[in-house]
Amino acid sequence: MHASLRISVHFAVPVALLAAAFVLVFYNASLPRSLAGLRVYAPYILFALGVALAAGFNRGRALLALIVLCGAYGAQQLWLQQGLETVAARTVYIALTLFVPLNLAALALLPERGTFNRHGALRLGTILLQAALTAWVAMAGQADVIDWAYQNFLDPAPFSAGRIPQLGIALVGLGLLITMAMALVTRSAVSAALAGAIVAFAIAAHVPTASLTFSVFTAMAELMVTVAVLQDTFHMAFRDELTGIPSRRALNERLAGLGRTYTVAMVDVDHFKNFNDTYGHDLGDQVLKMIAAHIAGVGGGGTAYRYGGEEFTILFPGKEAEEALPHLEALREEIESYRLALRATERPKKAKGGKRQRGGWRGRNAVAVTVSIGVAGRNGRLATPQAVIEAADRALYRAKDKGRNRVSL
């Protein structure tokens, strides 16, 4: 899946669920009486489902986000339904508007560290400390602190909406910017879901006494995070982490659904072990990324997969081997002519000023990489995907035996 399309899908889920939340709020009367309890308990049900998935897939950030969202809903149910007249209600409300977007933004910034470990315990402890601080301010009657948090720092006309204090609006806006930026940079479905969750929380927080609105938008925020866990897990299972192209598992599933005509090409980096021994694994990884980028752009309708190690597979559905050969030959020549610059004093570490040296640079500290390619098409003798792959592998070894840097049918 192309990167921009993948990001669009990540954001499409929160947008769709936000739209669904509005529909549910405005048409809640049509809900059957037997399901009326979902108005109250849906956030708890989705919380339990999401926590089970997040824990099962070891997604600590998602699990903590669900705790934050469900905790906010529980606080609304206990203290905010009757209004904001009491000190406890005012304290809880301002704490929610500050801490919920702050925590969700922090989770987008933090790297994934899993669930049941010291990192998860430290992050959970930080959230619990916020709850303890809120309880202390409420019980101690810290009126000065509460009044300061509720004050207007700017002209309220363009900066106030609903009952959210300006300080809360600022953190909602900042949190949304951070989560969206992280979603674009990391291409993470969880970060995109956290951005949607901030929007859903902000909508609910505008009307803190409206239990239905708070329930529906909290439930949708939790569903965003839960779906994001599945999206990220799917991506990890079917995408190669280093190169970003589909993995061998994705290839196996694709092969199982092919028609009667297709061609498989096995691509291997020539002398890759020697390259690694000479220049190190870091540059070896850069070579694999470069090769993957070129293979992903192969013509003729080919789809690239990382088969394992320095070996890649290109699948041409609906193509005979002879039809794929020109595209594979063009790919081989393209990789052969590419020069990968070694890091040296004359090659800037930053992209600015060094862009020319990356790519087609031809200085003395540059290396060339070649590939050998074996090709086989399905026919009466090669009737199964495994047989075609094995035939392409044999063709690959013939290409290497003939001197490498060539395409063999």
C-alpha cells in the first residue's frame, strides 16, 4: 500500500467513527429499549475489548490511552452529570480538559515499549499521579488553583467554546497538532487514532453534563484506538519492518489467490555478505532499503515482496515470463547504475546540501550494487506457486553461476 494511501486510511477510520457518533447522538431515540443500557455501559464494554486486544498484542500505548479515556468517562459519570457547581466537579472537569489531551499527545510522542514492564508501570504511575493530584486539589479546596485554571487568558470570543476553559482549549489544540504530526511522520494508526480520540473527547467535554454525548463519543474514541491496534498489528504482520514493502507472509497469501497466469522473479543482492563484512550492517541495511525502493517501482504491474535476508520476490499477476523480462532487465540496469554514497567528511550528514550526493552521486566514496534475477512463469509443468518459486530460484542460481548481475529465465 502506498504511504499516502496508508495514512489516508489511518485517518479515515477516526473520521468515520466521529461521523457515526454524531448520528448516534441525534438518533438515539431509535435504539431498542432492550439495548438502552448501552447508553451507559458501551464505553466500559469497548474498554474491556480494547484492553484485551492491546494486552494480547503487547500494545502499551493503546492500553494506556484506553485507560485515560475510560477513566474520563467514569469521572464524568461520578462527578459531572449534576453540573459544575461543586468544587469537586469543577476540579474534575478542569483536570479532564487538561490531562486527557496531554496524556494522549504524550502517548503519541513516546515510543512503543509494550505493556507489562517497567516502562508501562512508569507511564501508568504518571496517570495515577495525575488522578491523585486532582483528588488532593478537590479535597483541599484549592480555590486559587482552580480559579486560575478557569480564567480567560485571551479575549474569550474566538477562544471559548462550550464550557471548556481556555487553558483546556489550548491543550486540546496542542495535543491535536502533536498527534496528527506524529501520525504523518510515523505513519502509525495508533497516533491517528489518538488524534481522533482528542477530537471526540473535546466534543464530549463541551457538554460535560450530557451523559449520552459523553458516552457515545468516549465509546467511539475507544473504538478508534482498538481498531488502530488491529491496523498496526496487520501492518507489522504483512509488512517488512526494514524496507516497508510487503513481507513473505503477504506474498504467500497473494500466491494462494492467483489465477492461472503469473510470473515470479527472485531477486538477490550480489556479494551482499562481503558488502556487510566490508562496510558494516548499517550500510547493508541502507542497501536493502535502496534495492526495495527500486524493486517497488518496477514496471509491468509487478509487486515487490521481501522474501528474506537479501532476497526479494517480484510477482507479476496475469503476465507471462517473456512479458516480465523487459521490466526486470530495466530494473537490473537501474540498480546497477545507482551509486550509494558512503558517509564521509565530504558527504553532509544532514539532507540539506547532501541531497545531490545521495542517489546518483559518483564521488570516490560511493559504491555500486548489482542484483541477479531468476524468472519463472506458471505453466503446465509448474502448476503450483511453490513450483514456480523453486523454478525461479533455480534460474537465480544460474544467473549467479554465469557471473551475476543478469536476468535468467
